[in-house]
Amino acid sequence: MAVEQPTSERHAAADTGPAGAAAVTPAAPSLDRAMAGLDALEGAGRSTRARLSERLWRATWPKLIAFGLILLVWQVAVWVRWKPYILVSPATAARQLWELLGTSSFWQACWATAQQAVIGYALVIIIGGVAGTAVARLRVLRAGVGSLITGMQTMPSVLWYPLGVMVFGVNWKAIILMMVLGAAPAVANGFISGIDQVPPALVRAGWILGARGLALERHVMLPAAFPSVLGGLKQGWAFAWHALMAGEFLILVTPLSLGGRIVNADTQADYGVVVAMMIVIIFIGIVVDYGFTGINRTVLRRYGLLDPAHR
């Protein structure tokens, strides 16, 4: 009578057979498979570089066309002799700009404007951020000064010039005050809007995890509100730059800033320098806008708010 082999012994015997050995010992990857993997990695790198160049081209060609149209309209206005005693040709403006780039006074003007821009915008961020956070979180402040902040934002920054002169006199501090009063409300409204849009469930989760007071604001509210806050910071920079240029036109500081150089050139009827300095101011605005756009895309990508098709 045959005795049935135990199940464990049958499995052991099956594992020791040729098929079992093949199942236990994985097959070594072939050379063709390894080469195919390397080709896939190289193709992925090429596709990434192609997507980067494609994005750069998509972002550049509309601006090149717009720039060309502006130059064309400008040159046509020169050809038809529209205000020939004021309007210079693009070639003349480019030559004046090239000459300015080689002078120390031009870079001193850029440095003076940059110093005021950095100091003023830093104060705008600090004051606007603190005020916006406080108004968004405290109902009494929202009821008392919420509408006042919006009202201050609608005022042209040049209207703060008399107050700046009365408080600080005719110097660079008055320009800084114009920047703060003209731009801080925009930053504050960005903070208020961002904090208002934070989901209540996220706030409750922060409470459950033990976040209270400043810890809740730092680790929960502000990170969640940052996409909207960034929009307020960008708008605040635009208002601050407007206020800075208006202040430099009205208050001449030493050494002369970019706005002061324009006023000085206009007084001397040197309209080529006026146009060249205006090009510099516009170029600075475009560079800063590029920086904000890049930061905004990075933040939206990290927060999952950017469509993959538009990356």
C-alpha cells in the first residue's frame, strides 16, 4: 500500500527541481534590456530639454513681436515728424543708452534707486503683512480698519507726497513714506484674502495637532494662504515702484536717482537721455515681473495648483 507523501515534503521536492531553481534564482538582465533602459533615460532627458526650450520659446516670441511693433510705431512717428523737437529715433535712444551705460553717474543713479526700493519694499512687506494678518484674524480690527485699508489702496501714491514732506522734509525718507502708504494696503489685502480662503478643516487639524497662537499662524495659516499672499506681494511691488518713481520725480536726492536723472535731463531738454532712462525703468519692471512669475509658478506647482499641460 502506497503511503501518501506529506504536503510539506512535496513542496520541498518541487522547489528543489529545475523549475523551483528557476523560480528562486532570478534571471540576470540581458545586455539588450540594459541598453534599452539607458536609451529610455537619454530620451527622457532629451524630452525634458525639448520641453524647456519649447516653454522658453512660447514665453519669448510674443514679447519679441510686441517689442518689434513698438519699435515700428516709434520709427513711423519719427518718419512723419510727429513732435520732432521731442521725439528721438530708436537708434538715437539706443546710442544715448549705450553712452549712459559707460558713465559712473548712471550706475550711481541705479544704486540710489535700488537702495530706496529695497528699504521701502521691505517695510511694505513687514507693515502690510503684520497689518493684514491682524485684520484677518481679529474681528474688531476687521470691522474697524478693514474698509480703511481698501480706501487707502485706491488713493494714488503721489497724493502722499505732501504728508511725506511735512513729516520728514524734502529727503529720501519722504519717498519711503510714500512707498509704504501707497503699497502696504495692497500687501495687507493680499494677506487678508489669502487667510480668508484657508479651509476651516485645515485650521481644525492644526488645533488637533497642538498648534496654537503664533505656531498656528506660522505653520498652518500662512503656508496655506501663501499663493494668495504672493499675488498681494506682486501687486504691492507695483504700487511701491510707482510711488518710488513719483517720489524721485518730486524729490531730488543726492546722488541723483533714476527719476532725478530724468527730471534733470528734461530740464536741460536732453530728450534722448529722458527716453533712455525710461527704457531702463521699464526694463527693471520687466525683470522684476519675470522674477515674480517664476516664483509664482514654483509655488503653484508645489501646491498642486498648476495644470500639468501648462508647465
